[in-house]
Amino acid sequence: MAKNRLVMHDIGPVMDADITFGDLTVIVGPQATGKSVFLQALKLVLDRDAIHDVFKHHNVVFDGNPSGFLGGYFGKGMASAWRDDSALQWNRKKMSLPDLAKPGKAKDRAARVFFIPAQRVMSLAGGVTQNFGQFNYGDPFTLRYFSSVIHDLVQNEFGAKGELFPQPNRLNDTLRKPINEHLYGGSKLVVDAKDFTKRLVLQVPGHKEGLPYTAWSAGQREFTPLLLGLYWLCPGGGISRREHIEWVVIEEPEMGLHPLGVTTVLLLVLELLRRGYKVVLSTHSTTVLDMVWALQEFKALQGTEADVRELFQLGGSAAAKELGKAAVGKDYRVYFFDRGCKVRDISGLDPGADSQAESQWGGLVGFASRTGDVIAKVVNRFEARPVKKRAVKAKAPAEVAP
Amino acid sequence: MKRGAVQASPTFKEAARKACVPMTAGKGAVKAQYRAAILTSKNVRVVGSVDMDTAYCAAEPNSARWDYGLGLGLGNGAEWVCWVEPHPASSTSQVAKILAKLDWLEAKLLQPAFADFAQLTRQAKLNQSLVYVWLYEGANRISANSREARALALRGVALPKRQVSF
């Protein structure tokens, strides 16, 4: 039996996808090719009952109306995603969105997937966390649920402590150091409870007042909810993983970040893998694929944890070595979602592959390839240009002289 | 100049004779294992080839020598040269080796004996044809967005290819 294989046919913008997940699965592709719908479908397939229970808990009841549920889960307008010839399979078991739109009767109803959505910045409006009920019908479930998790974490667990980053009992020094350096630049992330509202601010060294959310950089606004999600996934106190959670989906982890920041986020992804989570990313970042390519090559060429540490410029701490060791032992997959095409497996990421989809990494380095080719051509043309005779140059001053 | 236009330029054969580099008909000078990777359309023919590496092996044993020159021509008699270097692309460190070979080749093209080859090289550049081609077998680990790929482009060398078509 195929393990962790999701097949979708003609569902919303997804034409044909047949994906077998690795320990880390990366999906790439232009906008509106169905990446997000695919990832949301993965969560629905694995967490059907947990999702229905969350809606019920918040008094959102669909009364068995599939369209109502699908609009509430995927987002308004997605009710028509399921068509006559649509098909859905998980590990060869046939399913349908209208069936999944009805609650099941399973005993084990716990969620297995933690989904960090692309719209995560909306979970911290003005630096204040948002709970499930503050969103509207038609806002994607993944955003509403992620927001509510972050809300509970900040308002309850961290609300009393005040300081969110750095946190000595969350993430080790190998991970905290690059976050501090590349994402917060030495500032502290704290909960400011002034005005009877718990609001996130950045404490910049030398400044009395905390920097409000609206004054943060775009990258800090994007990264902070992601960090909080990772705090939730990596509890302190010697607990390695959240109970029941097996999968972590992160949409566009690179959002708003400089490549140094992206590299830091990738370290956090490796930490999730080390802890045994299966991770699925969607991305438009070549840095993400650079990492996957490097790790695949390390695996193929007997690379070691030291190579991983060199790639990420990590020291020789035990935690860094553990991270590197885990990374070289994992299975990596990359899939390309393209418009009007079947989803293609480009896991090899071979720059010399016959398939342009693979050699150009799903279009992510297509422009770089073209740039190189065109520059080489222009360089050659420039070098072959006719050289003006010296006599012409010598004459010029005389002609302009009064 | 538009590709295909007739002009008074040297032939590949004449250029090889003046440079005292033995010419072989067609792709003959190219090692058999690489010939299949060099393809031509029905309009372009390989008029001859030279093995620069072998020609200078004894005289310059320690130099980073470029491998082959390929004479290409159209039916109207216009000819140009493409310089082909089969070389591993297994890591970005190979880029520096290719550029060292290119330095060697360009130094040769500045010598009076190579004036006709230089003219045929210029013709290739004007034709917007491939001038310097890095052929590889096995793994390619030169990513298009790497610093080394940009260094190649700035010297007029395209990214390594498994096959080249003219």
C-alpha cells in the first residue's frame, strides 16, 4: 500500500496531482495553480473530525450542507471546487469533498496536521492575537484555527511571562542565535499589557517604549506568527512534540524575509524534522530549494552532519550536530504545480535535467538561467563590436573648439 | 552582421593551417565519446575540428589548455568557430578551471598566428552563436542562480550543457 500519497483530480484549480510525501515535501509553482487548495485538502483528509469539532465548538453548524462547509473551510467561493469528474484519494482510499463535508464518527478525533497559513500576518492584527470567532464565515479555516492557537499561547501561556523571545526554555541556542541576529536584530519580543490589552511589541535596546507592531519590518510581522506557531509545536520542559500532531504545513515560510532570514526559518524546519514531524512547505524561494538540493546531494554523496553545519554556518554544539545528523537522514520531495498541467515530481532538482521543469526548479531559476544566457551573448557581442579608429577620437576636440 | 551573410572571412581550414594546429574533417578531432553531444541542424555543417589540448600538450604540459575548436559553416560559405570544452560540472569549483582554460585560449587568440581563428571567433560572436561551450557528462551541480554561473556569463560562456546544437 502506498504510504502518505494524496491524489487529486479536477478539484478547484488542481488539474491532476499525485503526490507521495517525504519527510520534507516542498511544492512550488506560479500563483493560482492550486498549491494552497491542495494543502488544505491534505488537512481536511487527515483531520476531518477535528475540523468539524472545532466548527461545532464555535457554534458554526452546517447542518450537513456540503457547500456551506466547503465555503467555511476553504474560503468563500470554494463550494464549487468539487465537480462531476473530481476525484480524491488518500493512500488509495477514495474520498470526496462532499463526504468530508459531513462529520465522521471516528473515536480518535484529534488533529494530526498543524497548518501555518500564508495569511498568518492576519492572526496578529495590530499586534493583538485574534481568536477563531473574530474571523468571519468564508475566511479560511486554516487561518482561523492557527490564529486561535496563537491566541491561546500568547494570552495564557506567555501572557504571564511577558517575554516571548528570547525564551530560554523554547528552542535551543543554535536556533535562537540566528533568530536574534537575522530577524529581530537584538530586539526582544514581549507582551505589553498596557491599556488592558495584551499586545506584542518589540523592545529595541536603548528605547524605553516598545516598538508597536505597525512599526515592525514586514519580515518581522510575517515571522512572528510563524515563530509562535513553532513555539506551540516545540513545547519546552523536555517534551519533543505536540501530542497527536504528525504533520506541519507551512505556506511560504520565506514571506517578507531576506535570504538570511529564510535560512534561519529553514533551520527551524530542520528542527521540526529532527523532532519527527513530517513537514510540507509551499514556496517561491530559491533558498528553500537550494537547501533541499544540497541535502539531497549530501545524502547521495555520503555527506555528513558537518556538511549540514557548514551549509548553515553552525558551530559544533551537540544540538547543531543532532540537527545536521537528522537532516542527512531524511527523505526530501519536490513537486511542481503548473498551470494546465499535471503536477510534476522534480525532486532531483538536477540543473542538467532534460525536463525544463526540473532543471529550472519549477520556474524559480528560469529567469536566472535566461539572464546568464543573455548576458553571455551580450558580452560576446560587445567584444566583437567594431573598434573606432584612433584618428576619429583625436579629431573630436578640434571640431568642438570655438 | 546578419547570420548567413557572405563576407570575406578566413576559412576554418586556413585558420588551422596558419596556427599550425592539425585539422581533422568534421568532428574527427573531438574524442568519440563527446561527438554524439554535438548536434547540427540541416543548415549548419561541421567543416572541421582541431584538438588544441593535444596540440599543446608537449609544449605547455602544465597549462590549463582548452580542448577543441569546431569549424562551423553554412551552405553559402560563411564560417565561424565554436570552442568546445568537455569538462566535469560536478561542483562550482570547476568554474574556475573552465575560466583558466578560457584565459589560455584567449591568450592564444591574441597571437598573430591565431589571427584567423580570432576572426572566426569574432564572426561567431557577431552571429550570436554559441562561442564557448562547456560540455559535461554525469552530474551538473552548477545552479543557474549561483555566483559561479554569473561569473561564466560575464566571460561569455553559457551554462554547462549535456548536448549542444548548432
